[in-house]
Amino acid sequence: GRNKEWRHLYNADVISMPDKWEYPWYAAWDLAFHCIALALVDADFAKDQLLLMTREWYMHPNGQLPAYEWAFGDVNPPVHAWAAWRVYKVEMKRRGEGDRKFLERIFQKLLLNFTWWVNRKDAEGRNVFQGGFLGLDNIGVFDRSAPLPTGGHLEQSDGTSWMGMYCLNMLAIALELAKENSVYEDVASKFFEHFVYICEAMNNLGGKNIELWDRDDGFYYDVLHHDNGQNMPLKIRSMVGLIPLFAVETLDPETVEKLPGFKRRMQWFIEHRPALSDHIEIEATDDGPRRFLSLVNRHRLKRVLSYMLDENEFLSPHGIRALSRYHLDHPYELRVNGSVYRVDYEPAESSTGLFGGNSNWRGPIWFPVNYLLIESLQKFHFYLGDQYTIECPTGSGVELNLWQIAGEISQRLTRIFARDEHGRRPVFGGTERFQRDPYWRDLIPFNEYFHGDNGAGIGASHQTGWTALVAKLIQQYGE
């Protein structure tokens, strides 16, 4: 029956959960985001929560993290390493010193989880990943956790990009640990090289001249890989095509110079794999070369952001939508064996109970992916600088740098909860009692997700965990 492969499991701990009313159970990727907000008030609890999911009575012996109670073996996005690194940095900023013991403990266990991903979710061993569901419920035209009606499998833009991000998170942690223990230089080299292999694979799937990047559209799509070898991009403009932005990191010369083993291996790799080095951008500085690693290079970045920052596409007054508003007038349809599979823009609740029912990814605003987009734009700005600008909103004629764009998105998200010029909070939508009644109007719920056009709270409303990320946005913007 259900969860039959998880006989080792013994979960009897205090755990942060999405909310204690509608979702009274833990979910591993929700918890990772909770820990960013928790770290602002109790870093020790945040660290303990992250470590818990990797302990031997939670993590499967094969290295998989449990997803959630009704299906521990389902697959969530691999954000645990990202959360561990962020919590480490938050605590370091507050206390002046990072908890290296925590970082080393969780890194050791995440090595097992990374290996599980490589062995289980790369169907043909080509550094292109599937993953299926990946927490995005109904975002695809098919149920990505079930066998496809077409046969074959999906080469997933989001699955591959999450793994690219995972590589860079593990690289950052390994470089930090290597500062005091040179043993970690070897592991850092492994994740540097693995990231470059994923970059190459996304742009030429295993040497088969298949790309997840669509050159004509200037966007990333999932590719349907048929059993007969034919391939078809599924041209749905969704968060699946924005997730490649999450995989970005800069290697500062100051760090690299202190790690001679890592530096030597990296230089060998660049010299002897010239085709792969196209995915590494190098800038000369007074301190030495800065190296820039990103799945999306600076030229493609402008094309992707032109969609993301278009108010007729992804950019809502209240953040970035999970599906482009383009699909309101242009729904995506695919006919298979006499059946029609369709994706429409649905800015509130899902119109169907399929793919997870009320957890709708076809238009609403979700905080976890918006938070990662903001952080990624800041990382791009760190390397590309103030001189790299783009129209925001698209078509407005206003050019902003990437730090300013990150701030603009952050403000739009924060305004969901603030009173506007009419004294109304978007989160309450059209519920007049909550908008006007003095006993209700300041009791602000932090919903699961938000209406893609008006910002009204949708889904679970009882302090849903990952929406607490707004606290970090407010703190960051204030600073």
C-alpha cells in the first residue's frame, strides 16, 4: 500500500508544517522555505528542522528525502541545500559567526541526496532530469507524476534547472567548508564540473541536438521525448521556463585564490574542455579573474526577462505569475489519441480537481518561487552590475538594473498585505467584513498563494508557512 517502501521511517518530532488546520503535516520543500523566515527569530530551530529531514529515521536509505505524509516517495524540488546555505548566512550576519558544524553535518547527508537524484531522475544518464511532479501540481499539460498518455518521458526544464541550482548550492557550501578543511576542495571541483555538464546538456541534450531553450521564442520549455526518438517542445509559458534563472553563482577571486587545489583543477577543466567553458564567463579584476556560472547567459537573460517583466505575461501588480497571462486568450492545446489536453490561464482556484485540486499553478502568485527569482536577480546584478539594464515593465521605456527590478518585485509582493490608497488590503479581496470591520481588518492571513490579477489570498489561509518569506523581503528592502 501507500508508503510501503518507507519502513525505516519514524517521525515523532516537533516539525514546522504548512499550516496546522488545512495542511497539518510536514512537506519537505515547504519546510525549507519556512526555515528562512524562522532563522530571523530562531536560527537554532531552523537548523534543527533542516537537519531533521536528513536524519536516518527520515531520509530513505537510498538518499531520498521524504516528501509529505501521504506519499513520502513523491519528489519535491531539491531546495534543501539552498535553505541550509541561506540559514547559515542569515545566522552569520546576525551573530558574526556561522555554524560550520551545522553546515558540515548537513552537507554530508545532502551528498547522499544529490546522488539519489543523479541515479534516479536522469532517465538516460545525460544530465537532463525529469522529477515529475516537483511541487508544481497542475502546471503542465499532463499529470507529471503519472505515466504520460503519449508514452515516453518529459525532459524537464524545471527538473534540470533545479539540479543546476543544487550543484551551485553544494559548490558554495563546499567552498565555505574548504576554507578550513582542504578535503572539501575536491568536492567543490566535482560540483563545479557537474554544473557545467548540466549547462551543456540543457542546450544539447546528450549530443542529440535537442534544446530546452527555444531559439525562436527566447524561452525555456519542457520537451516531450517519445519512445520512437521524436521530440516535441511543450510551448507553455510558465514558471517551468523561469526556473533556469535560479541557477546562478559568482566565484570571487579572493575565495578561489585561497583554494589552490580547487583553482588548479578548475583551470585544467577550462583548458581541456574548451567547448564546455563557453558556459563560464570570466571577468578580469584587480584581484584576479571573477568567474560567473549561470544556466542563463547574459544574452538569453534579456529575452527571458522580457516575458517575465511584461504585465500582459508574467508580471502582476502583486508579483510574478506562475503562468503567463498570454494563455488567457491563447490556451495551449495538445491532441493525443482523440483526447484534448489543455492549459488555460486561471488566476485563482483551479477549475479542475486534477493534479492536486486547489493547489493551482496556472496563473496565481506563489511566494517560494518569487523569492528565488528575487534572489537570482540580485545574484545576476552582483556580476553584471548597474550598467546591465532592461525595460521594467516591458514596453514602458523605463530601464532598471537587476537590483532595482528585484526591489520592484519585492515591493509588489509586500503590497499584497498593505493597505492601498483606499484603505483596502489586496489579500482580503472582495470580503468586505475583512476590509472594513475594525475587529478583522488588521488580522492579516498569509495564504498559500494569491490571485494572479488582484492579489487576493487563495488556498489555505491559516498562516501558511512559506508566505512568511515576506518577512525576509521586508527586512531586506528596509536595509
